[in-house]
Amino acid sequence: MTKEFIFKVKVYYEDTDAGGIVYYANYLKFLERARTELIYELNLNHKILKEKYDTYIIVRSCNIQYKKPGFFEDYLNIYTRLIDYTSSQIVVNQEIKRKKDLIVTAKVQLVTVNNKGKPIKMPNILINQLKLINSIID
Amino acid sequence: MTKEFIFKVKVYYEDTDAGGIVYYANYLKFLERARTELIYELNLNHKILKEKYDTYIIVRSCNIQYKKPGFFEDYLNIYTRLIDYTSSQIVVNQEIKRKKDLIVTAKVQLVTVNNKGKPIKMPNILINQLKLINSIID
Amino acid sequence: MTKEFIFKVKVYYEDTDAGGIVYYANYLKFLERARTELIYELNLNHKILKEKYDTYIIVRSCNIQYKKPGFFEDYLNIYTRLIDYTSSQIVVNQEIKRKKDLIVTAKVQLVTVNNKGKPIKMPNILINQLKLINSIID
Amino acid sequence: MTKEFIFKVKVYYEDTDAGGIVYYANYLKFLERARTELIYELNLNHKILKEKYDTYIIVRSCNIQYKKPGFFEDYLNIYTRLIDYTSSQIVVNQEIKRKKDLIVTAKVQLVTVNNKGKPIKMPNILINQLKLINSIID
């Protein structure tokens, strides 16, 4: 089992809709913020990946379940867990919770492309960092 | 096979990100616009459903694949097809295309809830309209 | 007095917030959509400006008044009127209305920059098109 | 001179556009997050204001200047300063900076309305808190 990363968000007006709850697309913003922070935990960032490795991490697929609504002014925790990676893709499970309440679960598949959008192998530095996460926890 | 509804969107600055492409969460906005217009095709709207039937249609799950990037100033077509419905849920397949290019596919599961967020059976008027779509096409 | 351009938008869930009304930042999206369509009316688009003229039109200032709320499922009209231009800036007045009701007024100042963000003179093709709008109406 | 409140934001993909910079409407989200946190500093929140006082704080006008672009992965500070208040409105000046660089300045006028959108006097608890901010600093 791999390490789990936790990232906190707060629900502002911008995140809600006229139904009084978090708009369904906006959870994908929260999920991406958490994945971006995970990249930082790996001592990388998007600027380095782009400028040194001509590498962009993009989402290939996202399977998201909406379990309970999130509300305005909620404090939410996002749990991100690496469940698989190869040289060409990363798969993470993400959960959004309000205290114990499960709000959203998502399985997100990420791939790396160059500046022309062509799929490429991940740079070694990224793979090595991912290995490190795994080895720590196994 | 059921009828397919087509809805057009144009990609504005607001829809893109620093990668120069449509931001992955924003496709969910496009998909919802198309589903909202489909509700209108059924001679319903969210205000009627809310005020006359205390019914809100919410997304329970969304399984989305990103096939190719969408770009700033693209004209995109969204194809929505009803693939299943019962008294408690609707399932649609949606595709976003730029001419022949497939950009996104998504399978979206919708359920109806009341103003307390409790799952409820769909009002008959909604079910009858869905039947009508199917019968026309079968 | 110069010609007025009209652009229509519809308020979807994504545009609203938990107050049940259009979120205040989202009107700026509507205003930009209308200005983008105005660029098209001038037989230009952002891609041409960027690729042929290394020119980006950016907002320098925006003075916006919120008169009445816009609601979910509203149909809104955006009226855009050129009120001043020089070789280095364009100023437009924009109004958002629901039928006769004035929802928003805004005065927006636009300037042109190159790909490094440095202010540049507008390409002649843009100035000439702006002149044309004025001469038609005067 | 009144106290200045500082709030930090980080620029994620969702905040940027295809120009590679923060999308102009998204700064209004940052500004509102900072104002919301200021409400919290006053020992209030939107839920209390709504449920106990039938009071919503809405933006009446916003005069915003864009000085320099904000970029993906920037850390920005938002400085909010109360410059005027009466029983019917609050005016704040807000600045967004990246270290010493001034990115955005804005003057924002806020008013209070009830659940029907009718302008109302602010509840005493809000006015008293605003007085407190001023008296501390004078």
C-alpha cells in the first residue's frame, strides 16, 4: 500500500452553484490542486517538467462518483493515493471527505506528453520519485 | 437506439488553461450545458422541475475519457444519447467532437433528489418525456 | 455614436453560486465572450492576431457595476459599444440586460501586448477595422 | 488608516488561460476568497449572517486594474484594507502582489441584501466588528 497525501481545500462562493452545493465540475479543480501539490512533494513542479524535460502531465481519464454534496464554507480533505504507474502512465485514487463523510471518490489516469501533445515516456526523475513513494511504504 | 441530441459550444479564453488547451474540468461544463438543453427539448426546465415537482437532477457519476485536446477558438459539437433510464436514474453517453475528431467521451449517470438532497423517483412528466424519446427512435 | 454589438448568453448552473444568482466574476466571462465575438465581426480572430501579428489583446482595467442579479436559466443580452480607441488602447462600454432589466454595466479598457507581455501598437489591420466601425455609424 | 489583512493564494491550472497567464475574471475569485476570510476574522461567516440575520453581502461595484500578469504556479498575496463603511455599504481596497510586484489593484463596494435581494441595513454585529477594526488601528 502506498502513502496517502492529504490536501485541504475550503469551499468558497466560486465553487458552488444555484443548487446551494459544490458544482460537480469544480471537484475536478480540487482534485487537480491536490495532484499538483503531490508533484511538489516529489520535489518537482510543472515549470521544471516543462522547461527541463518538455513534459506535461495530462489527464487521460477520470472516473468520478458523487456520494454526498459539499456545501458552501465546508472544509474538505482530499486524499490522494498512487495505485499504479508505468513509464507511460500514473493512476491515482482520490477521495474528498468532510470529516468522516465521503463526498467524492475518483480514479484518475495521467499520462505525459510533450509540447506537441505527443505521448512520451516519463522523465526518469519523475519515475524515480514515484518509486521512492512506493518503496517507503511497501 | 435512441435519438442523438447535438449542441454546439465555442471555446473561449475562460475555457482554456496555461497548457494552451481546454482545461479538463471545463468539459464537464460543456457536457452539462448540453444536458440542460436536452431537458429543454423535453419541454421541461430546471425551474419547473424544482418549483412544481421539488425535483433536482444531479450527477451521481461521470466516467470521462480525454482523447484529444480542444483548443482556444475551437467550435465543438456535443452529442448526447440516452442509453438507459429507470424511475430513479438516467444514463447518457456524451461525445465532444471537433468536426470528425473525437475530443472527449463520457458516460454520465443522473439521479433525482428533492430539496433536502434525498433520492426520489422521477416525476411522471419526466419519465413520459424520456419514453417519448425512445419510442420515436426504436 | 458607434454601432452597438449584441451577443446572447444563457445562464447555466456553472455560472451561478449558492446565493442562487450569477456569481459576480462570471459576468466578466460573459463580457469577454461578447468582445471575442466582436473581434470576429471585424474579420479577425485571436489566432490571426497572435500568429500573424504577435498581438494579444488584454484587459488593462474593468469598472463594473452590478445593478440587479442574474438568475439561473436567464437569457441575457450583452451590448458592446466602442467608445474610444487609439493606436495603443481600446475602450468599450458593455451592458448586460435581461429584456429591459439592466443587470450589469462595465467600462473595459483593452491594450495590445506581444508574446512577452510588452505593450505594443495595434496592428494596422485592427485599427482600420475599428475605424470602419466608427465611420459606418457616425 | 485601518488594518490590512493578508491572504495567500497559489495559482493552479484552473486559474490560467491559453495566454499562459491568470485569466482576468479569476482574480475576482481570489479577491472574494480574501474578503471571505476577512469576514471570518470578524468572527462571522456567511452561514451565520444568512441564518441569524437574513443578510447576504453582495458586490455592488468593482473597479479593477491589471498591472502585471500573474503566472501558473505563482504564490500571490492579497492585501485587503477597509477604507469606508456606513450602515448600508462597505468599501475595501485590495491589492494582489507577487512578492513586491503589484499584479492587480481593486476597489470593491459591498452592500447587504436580504433573501429577496432587497437592500437592508447591516446587522449591528457586523457594524460593530467593522468599528472594532478601525478603532484598533486609528
